[in-house]
Amino acid sequence: MTKQHAIAALVLSVVAGIAVMAIIDKSSEDKVRPDAVTSSNIATESVPKPEKNPGAVPVELYVMSQCPYGVEALKAIKPAIDKLGADVDVALEYIGQEDGSGNLTSMHGPAEVKGNIAQLCALQHAPAKAFDLIACQNENMRQVDTNWETCASKIGVPVQPLKACIEGAEGKKLLSASFKRAEKKGATGSPTIYIGGKPYEGRRSPDAFLRAICSAHEGPAPKACAELPPLATVHVTILTDKRCADCDASRLAQAVGSRIAKPDVKILDYTEEEGRNLHKEIGGGSLPLLVFDDSLDGDAEANEAIGPGTQRKGKHRVLNVGGTWNPVCADPNGCSQAECKNTMSCRPESKNTLEVFVMSQCPYGVLALNAMEEVLKNFGKGLHFKVHYIANGTAESGFQALHGQPEVDENIRELCAIKHYGASNKYMDYIWCRNKDIRSSEWQSCTGSNGIATAKIKSCFEGEGKKLHEEDIKIANSLGIGASPTWLVNGRYKFSGIDAETIRKNVCEHNPGLKGCENKLSAAGPGASPQGGCGQ
């Protein structure tokens, strides 16, 4: 996950109260091919082809049918599509891979592949009602592979043509073509959005999408655009510190733009008098911070989303975006203060060490841990490796994880394996086995024959496991780490990555004499992103 996306997600995670990260890669600006699958330009011989409005604004969405952020974007843009009608031309494409044998795969597994196909078949056979059907499916995105039939019946779409398409060769052909268009566009993250041919990185709300489409419209404004009220300016100060490597104010300003339609951004640095004074005025706190005045009230949508997360500090409203930089600790003799001992800036460096913070059922975390098989073989005993888990809660109050209770349970089982099979990283045999089908409840099949005792994992899970999880959670929380995977080299240096070569490069950057640094390892495959993450 890039720093840009990490900071943007800090805002989203605080505002939305969840730790979900969608990786959005908008590196390409190529036009989608004219034969793109859309709600208005695809039909079969039995379905009349709607006439296209030459003045319609092209909107392209590249998604995965079971990605929460892709679903969120589709829900938010549908009201704009409904209001604009023929004044918008929407192309919906899907992100995934096709191997040399013609097998289709997607990030969230076979169910997502079938969900993608179902939605493409709806666009093909029922273009006028396709987005209504998809909206119905998205009420339960975990069942998009099966709920299409109920939704089709509910909104009046003939089931048999859809079924023939979904279960036959036609659906696979549609998805294969869609995957290729997404790859050609450079879309690797869900959602990737283009409006009027340009990447869209604004906030994902009905009003924001409507405004963006209207702004891209040429000629007389459609009625829905003419009725839009003027935007209110929101004044926001980004309080940062140039000594902090993770406090990139310019990136955070972009994130602010994704949540506030018309922000007036001012950047203050703690090392300057005005910044120090503001920090003192609002009662201190870890940086970066977003400081608002009451102009936030003028943007009802932004205030509804951001307002509850702010704290009143005199005449200011302060939003903590999850920053962990305590500027006091970076001052002379700052690390001698009690509040600074567990901060990143005061953490002692430990050479030749690598830690990774993951959610056990995060697809990106799974890829990252799988890459460690090659990394550990390369460095051997010279690299000290440890896995930590991202969640919240305590043994007494219960735990919360992004992917639910099954993830909490698997976190605990893996911590038990780490505790009892830490020598020579033996516990990784259990983790690599589980990662082959991480959502399966049959964890016992990954014990026994590999030298990891089923009874020992079970006993630990039912006994000390919860305490292990509670203590491990504290490590990520004290360092402000919420994205899976997040890597930490020598206890001090963070990076993101999911392939062996990215991991090797970062380890060797801070440990240049380590044996194994002379080797080159496997990098991300063609068309694949070396980045990716769940959470902040």
C-alpha cells in the first residue's frame, strides 16, 4: 500500500469507524475500448439496443463484486446515474486474472468470479435494469454468486437468459474480456473510477458523484445539474511536523479532498512558532491532526461524516486521523519522558529484524506471508522474523477484527503456533498451510503431519490464546499500525509490499551487510501490483 493510500485510509477509517482499505491505482489514463460492457451499449439480439446520447459523460468503474469499497462506490453512484439518465454513459468492468489455461480468478475467490459473471450477464441481457439488479445483489455482497436469481425475479428480469449466460460459455467470455479491459486500463484496485476520461479521487457519495459528472458535462447543463446547490467552503488546517517521515501533509491534503467537496487547506508545521502555538492551544496530541473551525457545519455531508469524529478544543474542532508522531518526543531529550518510551521515534533499533503486522484473513496479508517462504529461505538464520496481528479489544471484553470472529479465532490459533513453535519459524508451516484456504474452518488439517500438534493448538486456543492476542494487539496499537500488511525493519522502518523482492530490498536497505542481500527474489508478476492492503 502506498503512503498516499495509507494516509487517505487514515481519514476514512476514523470517519467511517472501520479499518478497510481499498487500493486505488490510477496510473493509466487510456480510454476504455468502444465495446466496453455498459448499461447502455450492450445488448443481445433479443434486447433492443438503446440509442446513445453523443453528449453523455463517460463514467468507468473498475471493481470486484465482493470488494466492500467497490460495492460502496456502486451504491453511491447509482442515484446520480438514475438522475442523469441518458446524460451519463456508464461502463462497469471487473478486476481479476486469467491464466494461460483460461481459468478466471479474482481476489475474493470463486464466489466473486461468479458474482462478476452474474453482473456482466445482467448488463448484457437486461441493460435497462442491470444496475437495479446489481444494487439488489449488493444488499448482501457475500452472496453475489447466488442471489442474482432472487434479485432478478424481484425486479422483473427474466431469469432463464441470465442463467444460461451465467452457467454457460457466454458469461466466462464476458468476464475474460472485462478482465482484459481492466488490465489495459491499469486498474488493479477496486474501485478505480474515471469520469469524463479522467481519474476520479473525490469522495464517494451520491452528491459528489453527481457534481463530478456534471462538471465533466459539456453543453447545456442537464436539469439534475442545474438544480445542485452551491458548495460551502470548509476551512481546515493540517498540523504536521517536517521531522516525521509518515506525516506527508500534501498527501493528507489529497485525502481531505476525498471527504470534503470544497476544502480551504492550510498547512502548519510544529517546528514553526505558529504550529507550536496551535498544538498547545488544542491540548497537544500525536500528529498529523486536522483542525477545523465551524465552517465544517456549512457542508452537511462532510459534517455528518467527519463531525462525530472531531473533538471540540476551544474554538477548534480537531480530528485525530490515527497519526502516531508525538512531536514532543522528537524535541531534545524528548525520549526521556514517560509518554515517549513506546513511540516509533524513541524505539531502539534492532538490526537484522523483520516484523509484519497482518489480519489473518486479509487477502493481501496472505500474499505477504506466502512471500516470506522465499524470503526466509534466502536469509536463513541471519534474519529474525516475527508476525503480529491487527485487531481491537481485550480478553475480557472480546475482540473485534475486520473480517469478523473467524479472523479473531485464526489470529489466536496462529499466535498459539508462534508461541509453541517459534524455533526456526516452524509456525510458518501452519500459516502457509492455512493460507491455501484461509476462510476454511478446517484448521486441524494444517496440524499433525507437519509436526505441529493439534491438541497443543486447541489447548492454547481455549486457554492462554486470548491473552496472547490481547498482548499482541497492544504492539500494533502503540505503533499506530492498522494496515495489513505493514512491515517493520529493525523495529523502526515501515514499508508496504506483498512480494519477496520488495521485502528483500527493504530489509537490505537498512541491513546492507546481511547475507542474502546479494540475491534477487521474485517480484510481482506482470500486470500485478507489488502493493496492497486491508485497513488503514
